[in-house]
Amino acid sequence: MDDIIQKIIGFEQKAQGIVEVARSELRAGNENVHLAIEAYKAATNGEKDSEIAMCISLMNKEADEAIKHLEDAAKLKILQMQKTAAERKREWIDHLYNQIIDVDAGDAQ
């Protein structure tokens, strides 16, 4: 009878050992899964960060090109306005002079 009890105790101890090994392997497996998930998240975030940086760079380049285009167009318009003013300056002076003379002539009557 003692032999049977000793065998049962031995089986129980082996069973507890097996359960402890299984629990240890489960913890290790869970840790591996957790590490794999974290690595995947880090890789995915890194890829997204890289894509975002590329988009920002492209947007900045396009904005710089648009600003340069607008500045060039504004400079051209200023030059055109200065040229027109220089060409028509005498005409405007004569027109103003005639307006002043006509007003004075009208006041004299």
C-alpha cells in the first residue's frame, strides 16, 4: 500500500513538474509573441514615419516651387507696370496739365 501511495506521490510530483515546464514554456511563448508584436509595431511605425517625412519633404518642395513661381510672376508684373508708367508718363502729365488749364479757363469765365 505504501508503494502505491509513493507511486501516486511520485506521479503527482512529475505532473507538477510537467505543469511547471508547460507554464514556463507558455510564458516564454507569450514573451516571444509580445516581442514579435512590438518589433512589428516598431517596423510599421518606422515605415510610416519615413513615408510621412517623404510627404512633408515633397510638400515643402512643391510649396517652395509655387512661391518661386508667384514671386517671379509678381516681379514680371512690376516690371511691366514700371515700363507702362515710363511709356505713358508724358501722356499722363499732359492730361493732368490740360485738366488744370481747362479748369482754370472755366473758372475765368
